[in-house]
Amino acid sequence: MNGPDHYRKAEDIMAKVETGTLGPDHFNRLVGQAQVHATLALVMATVNAGEGIADQDTMSLRDRGKWIEAAGATPTPIPDDEPPAPQIF
């Protein structure tokens, strides 16, 4: 499961929670699952963007397109000849 998949999963789970038809045990379990998926999505986005680099855009166009699509926006077209993302150490 990649970052955008975790993001979508958290949104899907929260949509179920927001129906207001769940018992307290089921509600708490689903909210916990959504929180885990949201946290993993955040971790993946941070790793993809190049942790700690504020002045350099390091996320590849391919990854950026996946995140934009997961967030419900129109993804940026991805060229076939995209260079690899820079390695950050």
C-alpha cells in the first residue's frame, strides 16, 4: 500500500464513521484504523518530498500526480521521460 492508498483508505473509513450509525466499540475501532492510515500517508508524503528540505522540490512528478489524485484534484500530466527523483541522504 502506498501513501495515496493510505490517504484514500483513511477517507473511506471516516466516511463510514460519519454516518453516525455505529456503536461505540465499532466507532472507536474505525477511528483508530483511519488514524493509522492517515499517519502512514503523512509519513509516505514526507519521505517522498525529501524530509527536511524546505528550499528544494524533490517529489517526482509521478508521485505528485498520485498524491493529487488521492486528494481528489486533477493530477498533473506525467511525462514518460521523467528523470529519476534526486537521492537525499
